[in-house]
Amino acid sequence: MAKVVNGRFTAKMDEPFAVFMIGMRINNFLAVRKWLPTVRAMGPMLRELHKHPEKGFLGADFFFHLRGPMLVQYWRSFDDLEHFAKNTDDPHLPAWRRFNKTVGSDGSVGVWHETYIVEPGNYEAIYVNMPILGLAKATEHIPAIGRRETARKRLMREKPGS
Amino acid sequence: MSANARWEREVSVSKEVMSGRFTARTDESFVVFVMGVRVNRVFAFRSWVGLMWSLRSMLRELRGRPETGFLGGHTHFCWRGVTLFQYWNSYKELEKYSRNPDEGHMPGWQKFNRRVRKGGAVGLWHEAYLVGPGCYEAVYADVPMSGLARATTCVPAFGGKETRRRRDIRNGTNDVDGKDEEISVAVAPEVAREAG
């Protein structure tokens, strides 16, 4: 289990990055043969991404609610994310095709994603008594002291050239 | 319509699966705010029960009050905690809400600092992203109206407009040129303004 780091920390990233949230929703719990393969498709994809940091994947965190999981992923750029999603040699495209063939639009499983492109300095983060996670895990985990103490200072501080 | 009635209508919308593919449309900049609480010591009930409770009342307070700048959000769980995903109109409004002593956040935060922070029984975190006009893309397939689509405008995906918008994001030309009037993506440097 992740070790808690006591104190106040923040994340440091001088480059632009992309945040990608992806989730699924089990609309029909009885359709196990539809949703189970969808859940299981994520593992191999993440393993592949962790093994190949050059693909632009920076890190991910896992969340869930009653009807299914969601992931927040951090990427170096939207291009890298898209390249991974569309590259026939990477595991996403075959999994997506499989999903379209087996589930398609029958409504038993829903999927969604949102991507945000974040320019340098247009983020701020704070972690108090938390294990290293989120953007800090994906980029750099540093103490939130001095010029990084308050939200506004952090936001201004990360502006390019400051 | 009262705030509560509006909220009840929202809840019924949030349960109904929409078949087909949809996306979110907004020409404005917005802020994505992710906030989580983690229970580090489960048996320190006195530290975390109150905190979770104030989180709940904060969410209730924000419901159906667009004037605060809160656009909507969803709650997920993670190992040992909960995480809120929220969409805000601007960073300024988010900041104003969080610092207003008459709203629920400020007293909750002070209580956390006073009673809990040093002991380390509970962890707190947040991340905020300032997203410029057009610097996002989203797809929802066979899910209820949720996330950014619910917080802004939900429209069917993959019409000509949407395909073009996605292509423009890809090419990095999403925020300029005005060549294509159909892509109604505003150019205003909103994000810079908010931060400054």
C-alpha cells in the first residue's frame, strides 16, 4: 500500500500536459459477458503504458463508483494520447474494435472520456498527508512551501518565465 | 423553479442512460477541480467522520446555485476515500467560494487545519486545471448525461462540426484562425485573465 507522506506537497510540471479521464458504466449488471471483458481490457493497456514511458504516458489513478471504474491519466500531449489510441500495434485499438463488435450500441455497457489540454502554469495542486498520487506522481512531487504555499502563488509561480 | 426542484430534475436526468454518442460543447474556458479525502487511520473516527460530513454539506450547498460558478460534478471512490470531480466557470469563482467565510468550505478547512492536519489521520488533496476555450474533447456513449456534458451543453457527437473540432485540437489550430466560422471556438485569453 502506498506510503503516506505527512506535510504539504504540490506537483511541478513546466511543460504542457493532457489530462485524460476515462470511465465505464455497467448499465446492465446481468450482461456479465459484456462488461467483464471491458473491465479486463484496461489492465494490459496500463501495463503496456507503464512499460513504455516513451509513449508519452505519465501516470494514472484509479477511481470507482457503484456502476463502474474510471481512470484519470496524465499524458505528455494530446498527440501522444491519440497516437496510442489509434496505433494498430498498441493494445487500445484491438480492444476498442472488440468492444464495438461485442457490445457496440446495445447499451449494456456505457463508456465515456474527457481530455483536457493544460498549458504550462494553468494548474495547481496540493497534497496534505497523502501518498504520492495524481499529477505529483506523474510529474514531480515537491514541498508546498515558500512561493508554493498558497493556491494563487502556485498558479502564478508555474507560469512560464516566472 | 427552486434550487431543490432544479436539483431533483438534475438527479432524474443523471440516472437515465442516453443511447448513442454525445459530446460536451462550450465555447468558454472552464476549470476542472478534482478534490479527494483519504482516511489514513480508519479508527480515528473523530478525525474523518466530521470531515466527510462537511464535504457532504458543501456539495449540498453548491447544488443548483449556478451563481457561485459551480457548473456540476460527480463523486467517485478510491481506496480509503472519496474524490469529487467538479467543473467551475472560472478559477476566480472557485477561489471566491473557497475563501468565503459564509460558505461551507472555509470553516471546514479551518477545522481540518486545527484538529486533523498535524495528526495525519486524514489526507486531503486537490488538483485544478484551467482549460482554455476549445482545449478539451469528450465523448459519452450509452451513459447518462454526466461530467462536462452535464456541466455545459450535451450535443450529439460526430457531426461535421465535432469531427472538425477534434481534428483542430489534433492539429493544434483549435484556438485560432477564424477561417472556419462553423467552429465557434472563442479565442479570448480567458485563462491568462483568470490567473492574473
